[in-house]
Amino acid sequence: MDVDVNQLRFLQEKGFSGKQIAAQLQCSCSLVYKHLSTAGTPMRKKYADISDADLQEKVSLLHSHHPNSGAEVRSPLQVLYICPFVN
């Protein structure tokens, strides 16, 4: 299937998810992700845009509210939109 990357980028910039773009263009999500990644504008970020100081502040706040969280800090970070995704 031939998909216009400019159309993908437009929908991405408008806030559409990969699944919504795929439904709109009647193609698979993997095709959307692959084309955008190849074009240099992936749907999923590999790293968050947060400074070390801000991250430390968020982690400290999480630990104060959830002192027993230990190694389970990643999930609450994702809820706070610090980590774009969790593997």
C-alpha cells in the first residue's frame, strides 16, 4: 500500500494516534509506525524530554507518596507522562 508520508505527518501533528491514523487511511498501525519512523518522525519517542533535575524531583515526589514503590517506579512515571512507554 502506498501511503503519503506528508499526510501521515499532518495527522500526527494534529494529535491523531497511530491507531487512529491507520483507521483513517485504512491501513495497519505497523505501516503507519514504519513509514513515520523511516521519514524521521516516529510516533513513539525513545526518550522523554525531561531534565535530570526535573526527573529527580518527580521521582522524589513519587517516593514520598509511595514509599514502598521501590523498583516499581516506572509505572507511575508513565502515568505522569515522563516515560513515553514502558517495555
